[in-house]
Amino acid sequence: MIISIFSLLYSDGDGGLERWANDAVGNWAFWLLILGLLLLVPGIYYLMVFIKQMKEFRELMKTDSKALFIKNQDRIEELAWRLHPKYERMVIEKKLKLKVK
């Protein structure tokens, strides 16, 4: 998006970054800007969902109570699966610590 903005704003640039941006995208600058804006909305949504899931996962993993962990085990494992394999390893370590099968 930034390159296409430079290309649109400085299409007759004398040199440097403006000239490079114009050469890089050429006549596609407008369409690249539109595509970037369209992809920005789902990207922000995905980031917000990721942060929300991360907070929930960390909150559920704080417990040292075996009963609470077992009660929330399905949700914890689902969040770990959605987030990243390193969180799955954290769940396995917590299970070993609390002696949960």
C-alpha cells in the first residue's frame, strides 16, 4: 500500500524513492492500493481475534487448581490448537505439572 501511495502521489518524481515506487508498480498503483485496503480490514479483524484468544488462553492457564484446569480443559486445548504449536506444548507441560491424564 505504501509503495502504491508513493507512486500515486509522486508519479512524476525526479528520482529516489518516488521514482523507484513509480517504476515498481507502474500503472497498477491504484489497484494495489484498493487491494491493500481490502486486505487491511480482515487483517485487523484476525489480529483482534488472535489477541482475544491469547488473553483467554493465558487467563485459563494461570490456574494452579487441578479441578479448574480439568473443567476448562476442552477450551484450553481448543485455544492452544488455534494459536500455535508452542501453546500446545504449554498445555502438555501444565498437564504434567498438575498430573492430568
